[in-house]
Amino acid sequence: MNVNFAGCALCDSTWGNVWAEVEGERRFFCCELCLRQFRNLLARVKLETGWVHLDAVEIVGDRSGRTCTASCGSGTLRVRVAFNAEGTLRQFEPF
Amino acid sequence: MTKCPVCLRESEPSGFASLAKHLEAQADGSDSDHVRWLNQNVSRTKLGAPELTERLERFFDLKGAPLSEWIKRRFIARFYAEPAHPFVRALQHPSRATLLGYVVEHQHFLRQWVRSCAYIMARTDRPDVVLYELDNLNTEYGGTGATPAHYELLLRMGESLGVSREEILATAPLPATRAGIDGWNRIASTEPWPAALGAMHCLELIAHRDLVREGASSHYFDPGILQGTEISDAAKAFLREGYEADMGHAGQALALVERYAAELGVVPDVQAAVLRSIDLFDDYLIARLERGATFER
């Protein structure tokens, strides 16, 4: 799965040192909170679309609100997302 | 004495090089709060110790301006930059759910507010600070004669939106509100009292009408909602009260903070406590939205 950030897969920060396997690949995250948010986001995308895997995820924005474009084959889902302080999705609005 | 704006640990030896070393160590350990602070206030890109030290020096430098201006600048940057904080955006023309999220979480905030201000009164020896806090507590919590307190107006707003006072008071706070309460309790009970004064009362800037003139991208809410029928009369009464009271409160408090921080030599403590309080408040405002969402279902 391709992501658009070279740093933390969720926020692009290069601080921190969390490595975890997500979607079959070892990925870098700046902290456990970003890892949790990323996993929650992917799980929700799969739940909403029925996709069993994702080809790419592109995230734009920051803590105050992000847009995410996820794709699988010819399918694309664009959503506005936001998380609470514990990393749970509090907003997930396809647009 | 430099102090970490996240865990409020004092740097040993004092100085920004020590603070940089501490932040670097915490980030290397992937501590979420420290990483977040660096991401939001310094840079998303990991910096070496010399550059981080230099950036921290610049960040905390008052640049010859009063401490109150530095506090306002930091507050505006977090809550009123473009785009404004999500809760502020939602409050411009609030839904019933947004207002109820405000009510349910804020009653917990105000109960902690009393404790925090009481700590400040207990720990200061300055009569002007005690008098200021007494006046603030009457406005926010106690009420004066025919004038209901902000707390009472908050509960009436909730009732006007169809949720009973009993239900509001019986609802436990969300985790971010709980974390805020614990954090503010700690600041008020353990930090130097001018730092506690700054940490608590800078939060009243949120409803400060003049912040727009100082660079805020919007008001706390569109003042137009105080006219017409967009929100209930009880909601108008609550929002109007905050709009009028917080302006004076924040200004007076920041003047006291400035005076006593300089006099007691605790400016760095104030800066660290204010920054910590801003982070807690940011999460707490999100909790209001999260609670509000439960009323949309």
C-alpha cells in the first residue's frame, strides 16, 4: 500500500520512533497515537467499502481535520476524517 | 529556570539546550504528548540539538513585548489561526448537538475551574489576586443576587435544549475532559501561583471579543446569533454572558500574571504552564464536539 508521506504515515512527522506492521508492511509512525489513528482509519475505510486491501492512502491536513483519499483497484473513496484525543475516529464523512 | 511545556519538568541545568535535550529524549521514546508539542509548535521535521535549541529560544523569546502579548499570540495561533479550531468553527452557527456537547462537558470544566481558582487564592499572598478570583468565581459559579452564575446559565441552556439538569449532572466526563481536569488540577496545586493564574485565565481568551483585532480569524461565535431565533433564549443568555465577562476577566488576569510573574521571577514557569493548558484545552474542546455527536444520533 502506498502512502503519500515519507515520515509518519499519518502526519508526516519525523520525530519519534514507532515501527509497526500495517497492511503487510513495516511502517514508521511518530507515536503510538498516530499508529492507532492510522489503523482506525484503514479499518473504517475497509468497513465502509468492503475492500479487503488498499492500494494507496493519501492524507492531507492536520489535527484539526484531514481529508483522506483511499484507493483499491479502480475504486476511490474520499473522506473527511478527524480523531479524538485517544485516536478514535470522531468524524468520517465521504465527499 | 526553563521548564518543559509538556510535562512541566524543570530543565537541569537551566537553559534551552537542556530543554532541547529533554524534548529530544522524549521524542526518541515516541511519547505522544511531547511529539505532538514539537509537531505543533516547532517543526514536524526532526531537528538536531543545536537547531532545536535555537528554535526553542526563539519560540519562548518575548521579543521585548509584554508577557500577556506572548500568551495571546500563542493562544491565537492554536485556536484562532485560519482555519480556527474545529469547536470554534462549529460554534459560529451552532446546532443543538454542538450546544449540548458544550453543556455536558463544560459543567465538569467549571467545577474544576472553582477548584483551580481556589488553589490560586490559597497559594497567593496578594489581595488583588484574591479579589480578582472572588469576583471571577461569583461570575462563573456562585452568582450574585439576581444575576445567575455562568454555571447556572449553562445548565439552563441544556434544559432549554431538552436535556434535564439531572441527566447533565449525572453524565461522566469524556476521557479528554477528565485528562484536562487532572492536568489543570495539577497545575493549580503544584505550579507557582502566577503560572496557575496564567494557565487558567488565558483560557478565557477563547471568548475575548477583541482577539479579532489582534489577529484572530473569527469570533468565538458569530455575534449575529445573539439576535433572532437561531438559538434558544437560554443559549443566548449563556453565550452573551461569556462574551461579556470573559473579555474583562482575561484582560485583568493577564495583567496580574504579567506583574507577578516578573516580580517573583517565574516567567518561564508561566510560559510552560500556559502552553500545557493550551494543549489540554485543545483536546477538551474536541471532547465537546465528540459529546455533541452523541446527540445527533
